[in-house]
Amino acid sequence: MSDLKGKKLLILGGPSLMCDVINKAREMGVYTIVTDWYEPDVSVAKKAADEYRMVSSSDIDALVKLVKEENIDGVYTQYTDSALPYCQQVCERTGLPFFIDGTQEKLISNKENSKHLCQKYGVPVSEEYTVTEDFLPEDVEKIKWPVLTKPTDNSGQRGITICNNLEELKKGYAYAKENSKEGKVVVEEYMQGEYIVLNFTLQDGNLYLSGMADKPVIDEKYANGLIRLPKGYIMPSKHLDIFYKKRFKNFEALAKGIGLKNGNWSVECVFRNDDFYVFEMQFRLGGMRHYTFVQEENGIDTLEMHIRYALTGRFEGYDLSKLDTPYYKKTYCSLNILLKDGIISKVEGLEILDSLPEVKSKLPMHQLGDKVELSGTVFQIFMKASIVAKDYDDLVRVLEIIQEKIKVYDENGKNMLLKIVGDGVMD
């Protein structure tokens, strides 16, 4: 493998999660430049990078100019869908490698397109309803309530509403349209069941299941009529065997059918009636940071592979055919410490995350003075933590300690934290 020391990596978008990429690039001797339109005082990644610029992630002409003037060796983005098409176009115009082409990106990131793609390859999906802004009686009478309204082209659970009647549907439809760049809305069945996340990795066209997580969500009474946020992600999933038996071949055929070659593919499902119903997918790394567990369990450094690909066009360094497996020996949890609404005025007990040996890393998402709203989105996450436990019971023990010790108070002295565990389990 080539030495990447001194190479320049331009990163589009600076969410907190991007610090993982910046830290890994620094280990590899790669020089990082983060750019977007956010001021550095609100962009954690800009402060962490070697350099930052104030060029918008969507200004393709300006980004192309920046790449040429600064002799950038690679352009990269992750974690949100919004920057993916811009990054792809910049790489295409500058001849730099990107892990997905424009057609593939539109098929996977767009919720309407991805649903039809699943149907083509025999992957179950939620029932979709034809509804326009006219809310024609003949369309509405076919609906089985409740339904979800969501934008076709957004991520982080933005713009999604649960609707139980026509009045709520009209509001949810308008909200979803506001959050869609193309102004399009999907209306579909609100599926009940267990939530599952599939984390695939592709290397040279071969598909591997790197991790499969069960996703417990908050109690409905804290959801304020919005999507129930995940408390965290627990691996390995208890449904691994049935997935391999029933659906892996379908996803393998889908990946080959649209020509996916290298990178990470995340798929969200509801497990019910012994099957997996897909409701969303992304061709990128996600907020659960599953790659930290893949490295701990299988010795594969996924971020290193991504950075190498951005700079060389080769997704190399580890042979996934020999190393990658979702059948983990330990129990892993990507924990979301979630908040109710309020202004963060005081925090106590965070030192517990440093003292517990099972907590391998933490990632703050908010700071003192931040205002949190019941948005049903990732903005309700106060902090993420990666936990490695001996088994499920050991994980629950660790989570109970965290819940007992950490307090986040609002301006009125009330604890804003939502419950992590209840009745002895992460339910």
C-alpha cells in the first residue's frame, strides 16, 4: 500500500461525527481541510481539522476551483445524504475517486427510488399510498392509518411525521415538502415491529454484512407524535440467522444489479412476521459508528479504507473475505444519550464515561447553552458513546450506571435526559 503522508483531503461538511475521520486521517499523516458555510465556532470538525474554508458544500464550481488551486488529492464526505451528490460531482469534474456514481446515489438516497429498487429485487417494503396536495377523497379512503409522511431526499429523520387522520396528514405532508429539496413527499404505512439496521461493506464488488444491529427506541409518550428516536444500536442482532437464510441473497443481487463496488451501505428495516421490511437506506457511514465495533471485533479499520479510497481509488488494507463477520463474540452498543426539550444549563457526571472500561469512545453532540427541541431528529442526541460488553447482561449493567450518574439540567433545574434503560432492559 502507498504511503499517504502529506496528502491533502478536502472534507465536505463538518458535523461532529466527522471528527472520527479527521482523527484517523491525522494518524495516517493526511492533511485535512474541512469546508462548508458554517462558522467555525459552531462546527466542531472545522476546529479539529488542520485547516478550514468557508466554501459551501453545495457550491460545486467553487469547490472544483479550490481542489485545483490547492492541489487537493481527495474529496470526501460521510454521515449525511445532503453533501453526497455535490461531493460526487466535484470528484467527477476533477477526476478524483468517489465511491458511488450519480445514478447510484439517486437510486439509493432518494426514498421513493430506493423503495422501487427494493421491490425490483424482491426486498419487502412498507405499503405506499398515492397522495397529492389535493388530498382527493378516492386517494384518502384507501389509507390504513397511521401513515408516515417524509421527504424523498433528506436524512437524520428530518421532515418525518406520524399521521393518524386526514388533518394530521395535511400538516405532515406540508412539513415533509418543506424539508425536501425537490419538493416531493412519500406517504407510506407506519410499520410496527422491531427496528433493525443492516451495515454492509462492499469490496471490489463483493458484499459483506459487517454488522447487524437491533435498534430499541424511546417510549412513544416522549416522541410528541414524531418518529421514535433510537436509544442506541445493539450488536450482534438476535435475528442474524434468519436474515442470512431469507434475505441476504436479495441484497447481494441488488448491489450487483446497480453496480456497487466499494464502500458502506446502511439499510434500516422493521422486523415483523419473520421478515425484513426496508424503509430507508444510505450509501454512507451512519451515526451509529458501527465501524468502531468492526475494528474491535474483526480488526478491520473501515475509516482507514475510506480515506485510502478517497486518495488513491483503492478500497484496500484489509481482506474482507477473510476478516468480516457480523457474528460478534462480544456485545456492542452505540448509545445515544437523548434529551427532552430545554436549554442545557448544567451537566453532571460525564466523568463516568471515562472511568468505565467498557466505554471505548464518546462523542459530544451538544454543549452548554444549546437549545434542544422535541424535533424527533438527531438534534435531540446529547452525546454518543461506544460500549463493548462481555454479554447483554453486562451491557445493561453499564447502561444503568450511566443513567444513574449523568444529569443534564435545563434552565429550570429539571433533568432533560430521557431514560436509557427500563425494567432491567434496554427496551
